[in-house]
Amino acid sequence: MLRAGDAVACLACRNLLFTRMGVRFGMPIQKLHPLSRAIHHRYSGNANSQRPPHCTAARHFTSLSRLPMKPPKFRAGGHGYQQHRTFWVVRLAARLLKLRYLLLGTAVGGGYTAKKTYEEWKDMLPDLSEYTWIVPDFIWELNEHIDLEKIANALPDAEELAKLLPDLEKIGENFTFLKGLLSSGVSVVSEVAGASGLRLLLESSGDPTIRAPETTTTASSAAEGGDKQFRKSSDKEKVDQLQEELVRTQMKYQRMLERLEKENKELRKVVLQRDDKGIHQRKIKKSLIDMYSEVLDILSDYDSNYNTQDHLPRVVVVGDQSAGKTSVLEMIAQARIFPRGSGEMMTRSPVKVTLSEGPHHVAMFKDSTREFDLGKEEDLAALRNEIEIRMRKSVKEGQTVSPETISLSVKGPGIQRMVLVDLPGVISTVTAGMAADTKETIFSISKAYMQNPNAIILCIQDGSVDAERSIVTDLVSQMDPQGKRTIFVLTKVDLAEKNLASPSRIQQIVEGKLFPMKALGYFAVVTGKGSSNESIDSIKDYEEDFFQSSRLLRDGMLKAHQVTTKNLSLAVSDCFWKMVRESVEQQADAFKASRFNLETEWKNNYPRLRELDRNELFEKAKNEILDEVISMSQVTPKHWESILQKKLWERVSTHVIENIYLPAAQTMDSGTFNTTVDIKLKQWTDKQLPHKALEVAWETLQEEFARFMAEYKGKDQDDIFDKLKEAVKEESIKRHKWNERAMDSLRVIQHNALEDRSITDKPQWDAAIQFMEETLQSRLKDTESVIHDMVGPDWKQRWTSWTNRSPDQHVRNETKNELERLLKLHEDHTAYLANDEVTTVRKNLEARGVEVDPVLIKDTWHQLYRRHFLQKALFHCNLCRRGFYYYQRHFVDSELECNDVVLFWRIQRMLGITANTLRQQLTNTEVRRLEKNVKEVLEDFGEDNERKTQLITGRRVQLAEDLKKVREIQEKLEAFIEALHKEK
């Protein structure tokens, strides 16, 4: 029986194998034999054959079920026992085969699921080959310090690594075989259907659960119909589930990416910090974005005369007032760096922000060395305050906004590299407190930046207000009608979703169907809840949470790559660098041509002069001026005293003659003369003389300074410095102040000098006589000239020069003749005419037909008497030449009195002592103070670029300035292009 059963089982296995399985490769029959016995002809050789066959067919076994085993019956006879033992081994092998299928199915299903999941994740990952520029330059230069070949050789080969990995191809083949085996309807699947991997794959493929082959055709068709109905009813649910799963997967991927980026930031920060500490002992190269920003800074100050315009790319941020421009920029910069206000205009001038990567999150102005730590709230507040102060300073009086650009750089780990310009918000109405032309000024500033054909326009639209109220979209459409360089950003999407009855309107906006403007891309962002105290991290979390739960993303109105400021930052940076790569070489060629034109003009007009710009010319003029000031120390004391004494006497001589000498000379005796002189000298010394002396000294110093500057001017001197030198001289003199204590000491010295009346020797007496005679002769000559001008030419001049007297001169001449007759009659007449004498002179003139005014008579008398007095004084001076002997005897027993000589000696001695004192003060103090003042003025002028531009002018200067800037721009552009090519 057993043998026959085995034969039958083998025939069944053969039929099963070849008629139903369709397996293309051979399988040992012995392996299927126990399994076939367990399924098709179980207990066929036993006494339990009366069991209904449908029960056997309906029984369903799983991988956890056990087949009932009867205890073996030992029969007598060795042959029967051997057959029974062989049957027990076969049953045990069948159980082991079930266990193997269970393990094999689990391994194959799990491996296939892992492979499929791996491929799906691999397809979801973006292509990062275009973002290699994110990695700093020093990462690519690590191979200079790390031998990567040795590390590669130390790693195992690819073949050895492949041996360690599972053979996915073999697993796939096994899975194909098993699926083909199970698809034939063999109920062996019921034994292994518990394997989670296979069940998942089978259920996901949509196949119904495989039943035993004994199930009726009606049951199979009914099951298939039910499955179809179930699939139809669950299609919509599956679509919803798949869409939700997609959103969750995208958000999960986004969080994973942010976590990896955060870790990358920390690693880069550590590496950059080590690089800053000099671990690599090398000079860190300037970053690519810093090189580009320097070019833009130079171009902002460049006034081209050869139509070489600035067409280099930058990101221009425009939008309506309070649309969220500044907030978007802060999210990109990852710091709240701008001043904030509630509805009022805060951005009053363009702010150029250069974003770059660095180890620390810091900000710094272009013209300052202070770094603001953006991780500290006090530094953030100081930065916002400084930006606000700079904006208000740039706005001129009577204006609201300014076109002057404020340049700021922000560095930090993970910040996208780009250059953005934040412009004042576009307004529709001028409100109270604004200048009347504020709206037009903002439009002109915006157009000036947007008309650059390579500028990327970041158009910011407030999503919380009606789109029809937007002004900036029309402006952007005018500047970029094709939308080839515009990126549209819809802000405050959270408020828009809450307020709008139809969220599809947001979809129309971000798809570019609502506005007439076109754009490269459309983005929707959330920039916080509206509180100025929110941090960047809290805003990011709020934005992520909003979009994760928003129906806009869930319903497919927005795509995942169109939301969050992170995606916006990546897109803008990518567009910026793409535009830079496309346009920078063209700009470099334009400046190369401009440089050629400028150099040609210089060679034709100034072939023998060096190309010195305004700063270099200022330094040259500064050195020349300082040399001229220092050369004043070479002036001899004798020269100083000579010019000081001469100028001082010229200044005070009129006062001495008119107010001291002439009044004193009218007295009748020597005692009264000396008393009058002493009183008037004392009054003069106390009030006027020291001031006059210091004025003379300061004027002398100025004249000597000017003389040295004029004498220094030779063939090497450049006329272009004349205006600067004159301004330096005037400003230095204006700032100079003499020491007041010097005036007090000078007053004492002058008073003591005038108190001395003792002439010790004959040379001093003769010097006084000569000084008095020269003074009187000079005054007499001046008086003769005045009288000649009053009366006109005499008869010789009239005959030789053919000139006549005027009527007034004729009257004065007649008056002069009448008064001269009076003086001849009274040679000792006083200095003033009496009233009766004036009347007599007037009547005598009227008798001769000359009408004259009494004032004219007195005026003419003053000049005639002055001449008469000076002539008498000169005669008396000649008499006193031999009066030194009488002076030593105090003029005892002598009719000659020379007190006037003593007066002039006192004046002369005072002039000498004053000149000596002033010379000492000049050489010891004032020249050095003047030199110090000149240095200070030059330093102030050097820091004032506007002043230098006013003082050093001309086509030559402007041409040199343009040449320098064009060369600098071209060199920096070429260096930037070279670095850009290396980065590729």
C-alpha cells in the first residue's frame, strides 16, 4: 500500500508540475513529493478513506497550522518496519520544507519591498549636481592638504563591498519564480500567506487571495466581482490617501533636509572657524559673492562718460508699501535686520544687502569695520538703529526718500549667496508729512534699478489685500513685459486663505492667470503672524506648520516647490547666478572697450604726465604744502624783525603823527609837550597798540606763508593745486588764534619800552634823527600829493600835458592861495582857523568872484597847515642833529629843545622791542601752531570727498579718475570671471 501510494503521489506531483505550474526549469520530484502528499492525497493509504472529499478540499492551512500526525505503529517483520520509518522521515522533511518556504517568502518579500522603497526615495531626491557652488571654496581645496588617493586605496574595492550587500537580482528572480508558482492556483500559498512581505506585495498588486484549487468556479467569479466593486468604491479613498501620503512624505523629506542642512551648517561653521584660526596656515580666498559685491560697490560710485552703464545682475526687491518686502528679505538673510514700523514708511533709501556664507552670523556696513553679531538681540537693535540713522541722514531737507544707496553685508552659515537691493515701497497717495514729489521719486528710483536688463525683479504682492489694489504689478509689467527676469512672491498667504471665500483665487495668482504681468516663477510664503518680536526660527516653524495643514497644498492648488521662503531663496539664488554667468563676460568686454577709449584720450592730451587720480593728487599737494610750511622755519630772525617793524610802523604811524605828535607839538613849552606825550602813549599802549601789534604779526605770518608757497611754485608745480592751497591757507588762518596771555605780556613790554627816555649814545640819537626825518619827509610827501590832487595841475603841467583844472579844483586853488597869504603873515598860527578868519577868507574870495563854502576852507586849511608844520619840523630836526650834547645836559642854558627827537626815539625803540618779541613768539610758537593747523585742515579735507572734488577739478583729474575706476572694475570682473569658471 505504501509503495503504491508513493507511486500515485509521484504521478500526481508530475501532473501538477508539468500541467499546471508551467515552470521552465527542473525541480527534483523528491522535494515536491511530501508536499504533494500533504495537499492532494493525504491519508490515501490509511483506513480513514471514508472521509468526505469536500471537507479535505475546503480545509485551509496556514503557515502556523500543523498537520495531525498519528503515532507510528510498529509492525512485526523488518520489511514493514523499514517502510514505516521511511514514511516518518518523509513527513518530517515536508514540515521542514514548510519552514523553509516561510523564511524564504519573508526574506524575498522584505528585500523586494526594501529595493522598491530605495528606488522611490532615490527618484524623489533632487539633482544636486547644480548646487555644487553651495560648498565653499576651501572644501574643494582639501585635496591640497588631504591625500585622497591614500584614503581611497585604504577602502575596500567595489567588488568586496558588493559581496557584503544582498544580491537584489537573485532576490528578484526568486520572487518572480514564487509569484509564477503561486499564480497557478496552487494552495501552497495558504501555507505561506502569513509572510508579511509577500502579503503586502500581493495585496498591493490587487490580486485576490488565492484559494485551494477545489473551490468552485462560481465562488471564484463571485470573489472577482466583489473585488472589482471594492476597487471601484475605494479608488477615491486611495487617491485621497495617496495624496495625503505624498504631502506627508514631502514634509518629512523637507524636515529631513532641514535637519541635514542644520548639521551641515554646524560642520561648516566648525571648519570655517578652524580656517580663521590659521590651522591650515594659508590665506583664505575671498568668496565669490564678496568679489562680485565689490564690483557693484565701485560701479555705484562710477559716473561714466563713455556710456558704459552698469548692467550687472542684482536682485531688486520691489513691492507696495507694507506688502512684506522687508520681511521676505529678512527671512532670506535669516535675521531681523531692518527697522520696523506700523504702517509708516520705514525704507527711505535703497539698501544693498550682500548675502554670503561665513562661520558666524554677522552683518557689517561697507564703510565701517564694526561687526554686528546677529545672534545677540542688542546687536540686532543697534544694527536696526544704525540703518535708520543712515537712511535719515541720506534724505535731504524737504524730501522723504533718497536715491543714495546704503551698502550692507550679511554673512552666516547656510545663507544663499546673492546681492539684493531693498527699495522704498511703492505708494499710491502722498500723505501728510511727505514731500509732494515722494510718489514720483519712488517710481524713478524703482525704474532706475529695474531698467537694468540683467536685474532680477523680486515682485512682492500682499496676499491679504485685493489684487486689484496693487500698484507694483503694473510697474513691473512695464519694465519686464515678457517676464523673463521677474519672480513673483505672494506674501501673507495665511491671511489670504482665512479671508478669501474662494481659495482658488490664490491658485490663479500663483499660476499667473490673475495679473497681466508675466514671471519666471511664482511663490507663496508666510512671513509670520505680524508681530515684530517674532524670531526667524518661530516664523519658519509657523510657515511650515501652516503649509503642512493648509488645504492649498493638500488640494493641489499649490505645489510643494512653490511654498516657503526656503524654496524661494534657493530659486532666487539659482536665477541670480544663472544671470550672472550669462551677462558678466559681456559687461567685462564693455568696460574693456571703455578703458581703451580713456587711455587713448590720455595719451593724446597728457602724454608726459602720470595718471594721478584725485586722491593721489591730493596727497601730492599735501606734501608740497607741508614742505612750504616747514620751510618757514628757515626765515632768519633779522628778516622777521625787519618786516615786523616796518609793517608795525606803517600800521601805527598815522596814529602817532596825528594823535600824539601833532597835538603835543601845539603846546608852548617842553613840560607840557612831555606830559601830553606820556598821557597819550599810555592810553595808546593800554587800548590799541598790543592789538595792532598782534594783527601785524599774524598778517606777516600769512604773507610769509603765501610768499613761500608762491616761491616754491616752479616748473614742477602744478596749477591744479592753486585752489586747494588757497583753501588750506584760508581755513588754517581762520582756525588760528593767538594766545591771550601773549597779548598781556606784550602790553607790559611795550609800556616799559615807551617809559624809557634815556638815549645813551650819539648813534642812537642820530638813528632817532634819521627815523624822525624819514617819517616827516614821508608825511610831507603824502601831504603835497593830497594838496596837488585838490588844486589840480600847475601851469607847467597844463602846458606840457594839455590838461585843465576842474571848477572845484579852481575854487580850491583860489582858497589855497588866500590861506597861504594868511600863513605867511602868521607863521606861528595854531592848527585851527577862527570863525572870523574863515569869514575873512570867504569874503576875500567872494570879492574875486569865487563862491566858497566854509567847510571847504577848513578842509583846505588842514592840509596847508599840515604841510607848513611838517616843513618847520624838518627844519627843527636838522637843527637837532647837533643837539645830543645839549640833551645830555638836559638842554640847560640852551634855546634848542629836541623833545620831539626823544619821542621818535622812544617810538623807534618800542618798535624794535615789539618786533623782537613778536619774532620770538612767531618762531617758537605760532609757526608750529600754523603747521599743526595746516595738517589738521589737510586731514579734514582728505576725509571730505566732496570738498576734494570741489578743490581739485579739471578734465585731467576726471579722466584719471575714470581710468582708475574702469581699470579696477575690469580687473575685478576678470578675477571674478576666473573664479566663476573655476567654481564650475
